[in-house]
Amino acid sequence: MRCAIYGAGSLGTVLGAYMTKNGQAVDLINRNKAHVQALNEKGAVVCGTVDMKVPVRALLPEEMEGVYDVIFLMTKQLQNREVVTRLKDHLAEDGALVTLQNGLPEPEIAEIVGTACTIGCVVEWGATLKSPGVCEMTSAPDSLSFHMGGMEGVAPEKLQRVKALLELMCPVEIEENLLGARWSKLLINATFSGLGTLLGGTFGTVSETKAAQPVALACMKECMDVGRASGVTFAPVQGKDITKLFYYRGSLKKAFARALLPIAMKKHRLIEPSMLQDLKKGKRCEVDAINGVICREGKKAGVPTPVNDKIVEIIHRIEAGKLTPGQDNLKYFA
């Protein structure tokens, strides 16, 4: 089986290292020449909560040749239509394009490659690119998992093939409720990546900073309200029903949810939001594909989303150089 990871940055490099180490040849494709060169010369170095160095094969996009049975898509969504249109020429006729991106990317991808070739996968761990070829795993080794599911028409055997590839790294759950799994991950990203970015910290900064906790809970509640109003049934996250744990109406349940935040994020507290990583590199981030989705869907459903609206606004102001990440940004939620 011929496989590729397109957009092999922090997460893609870690996945590629695991796949290669456990016997599956895979091309790691990235636009960053220094990163590609380091991967080819020194191998993929993974540090942090795990420690390994694995020889890998890395390519620039223009060096791709032939077709692949499975392409794992791990770029940002900012140029999805252009990127997926290009990848279609490298996807086998009965191949699978597996998006591990944030937000709700599957419908747009399916428009290009077809629903029968489109598989969505939720990543439930984090990593940071420290330098070319070097990635830091920021989730505990016993908390790594994937949730995946196919669009309508994806053959069960195709799902199983992809599942077997991902299991070379960690446990994989095939999710019949793909939309629910996506919304559960969207809730986590909107809250901990969105707020973590404007705070200039990690997931743990959000869950452990007392002044940030009420904002985090309000952000989660907005996402749940919008999702439910849109007909979504939220899927469990690593066996936990996050809507039961964190949804509140009264002060008692809100206090319980607040106390639970640092416990729930304990194994992922070191994750640095990918949006913050982008801002540090002077790149545009994908806040419109994360918190922005909640804002847009909220308008459609008639559900107010003031917290997510403010997160989007603040991050765009940071992008424009008008603000800097830091806890002082919490004042805008007063």
C-alpha cells in the first residue's frame, strides 16, 4: 500500500515516525525545505513525552510522483480547495483522502474527490515542531488516540485499511457519528486552542488559570448550544461524554465543571495550540475554521456566540499586530 502524509509538520512528522517505525513505508510531504532536508538527513526526532529517532522519507510537494492508496491530509484549511484539487491527481481511483484537520473539512473535500474517497479523522493528542526535523510530543503516551469515520459511500474495507495504518501509532475508534466526533473535537479546539492562543499559553494555561476558567466554560457551552441547535449529537471523547461533564445551567453544575477543567486536561496540559505556533512564525492561523465555525453555525441556528465572536476578533487583532498574546486579553471578556 502506497501512503503519504501531506503537510507533515508537527503532528504529521510524529505520525510518520510511528508508521515507519512499525513497518509501513510512508512519504512525509512538506513545503518547508529545511524540515524536509533535516528529515531525510537525520530522520524524524520525537522528544517530550516519548523519545525516538526514526529514518524517514520526506519530499517537497513538487517532488510527488504517481498515485497513493491513502493520503493523510494534515495542512491548515486556509488553502484546502487548491491543495485538495492538486492531491486528487495523486490519489488512486479507489484511494482514500483522510483529513486529520481541525474544524469541519469533510464536505468541501468530498466535493473535490468524492464522498466515497473522503474519510475524516479526529486527532486526540498534540505535538509541537521545535526545529527542522524535531518534534515534541506534548500528550501523555497513554492518552493517544484517533476517532475516524467515512462520508456516505465509503466502503467498510477502506475504513479498515485506514484504521490499520493509524493503529501503527495508537488506538483507533471507528465512529459512525463522524459529525458528532468532529463537533466534540471542535469544542475542545475552540476552547483550549482558541483561548490558549490569545493567552499565549498551553491547554493547561486555559484549564488552570482561574480567570480563564469561566471564559472556557462559556466557550464550551456556546459550542454545545450551537451544535445541539444544529441537530448534532456530540460523540464521546476517549470514552467520556463531555456534554454531561461540562454543560451547565445552574451555579452548582457550573462550579463542578470548573473544578473538573484541570483534571480533564491533565494529560494534555502541555499542548501548545497550533494557532499560537503559527502566530509565533508570523503566519495566519485557522481561527476562522475553528471558533469561526461556531460563530457561523450559531448565526444559522439563531444561537448567540459572544465568547467565540470575541476570540475570533482578538486573534485577528493579534495577527494584525494590534494585540499580543497574554493573559491581559481576558479583560475583553469582562
